[in-house]
Amino acid sequence: MNFLAHIYLSGNNEEKIIGNYIADSIKGKDLNQFSPGIQKGILLHRAIDHYTDHHPIVKNGLVLLRPELGKYSGVALDIYFDHFLARAWKRFHTEDFRVYTYRIMDVIGNYYHLLPGHSKSFFDYAKQTDRLYRYKDIDGIDEVFRGMHKRIKVENTMHLAQASFIKHYEQLQFLFSDYFPQLINFVDDQADLE
């Protein structure tokens, strides 16, 4: 799952949203420098990643993409799934998607002083490019892939991700539609354990 899905799965708890947003930048004992609410978001992010990485539907998606995208299949699949979430937003959330993305950017902005460096950089980029909202557009996804291809310092296949996305669009959409409700149930079960 990529940024949009992780944030969505945090519900309306601002600290959980922040924790879920910054989790990839937080290692080991660094967790303890944050409030319990932010820590819950970080731990939720890690649980989502573990569940996703081991789910058979996701593995099927990776098998589909690997011949074209190699080791970058997982990164691409995360972004594809954010696209499908944005496109099917009304199925999962009552708040208008445009309003939601503005609100989430405001929430993250309110915690800007707590964000690690990479999270700050992505926030600045996301705000400037309207990234969360643009996940719903094919052109917006293409911009993500072109940007990633340039930023990754080693040879990579991200320049092929858009063509792969278009080629497998219907299959990927089906995988998302099957997988995402299961992920929501998993997250709900995690909340019941808190």
C-alpha cells in the first residue's frame, strides 16, 4: 500500500495518520521519541505492510508485473492500488475525495515540525503537485513513475510502470477490488486488539 491507502486506513485519528505517514522513515528505537498515538500509527503501518507483503492476492499481482518491472513490481503495485482506491473512493468513504485530500494535507501540515526529513520532503512535493488527489488520474500516476525513475539513483524499471499499468489495468483493478476489503477487515481487527 502507498501513502493514500495507509492514510485512509488510519481513520480520523490525527496522530495515527501522522504515524502511518512517517512510518517508513522511522527505524527501531526511534519509535520511542513519538507520542503513543503516533506510535500506534507507525505500528499499524508496519502491520499493514506485513499483511500486504504476505497476501496471496498481492503475490498474484507481483507475479503479473515481475516480467516487466522486476524488483520494482511491489513499488508499482502500491501506487496502482492507491489509484484504484482514489477511483473507487465513494465505495469506501463518505467524504468527498477532493475535500478529504485537502483535509489530510492540512492535518499533516499541522504536524510538520515532527516529520522526519524524507517525510517533510514528500509532504512539500505532495502539496505542490496535489499528489494525493492526482492519484485518481492516469496522468497523475504517470507523473509519479517518471519522478521516481529520475530520483532512483540506480538503473530501474519505473519508466516502464505506466505502460505495464495500462496493459494490466483490468486485472489489477480486479485484484484491488478483491484485496482491499480484506485489508480493511484486517485493520479493523487490529483496532479491536488495542
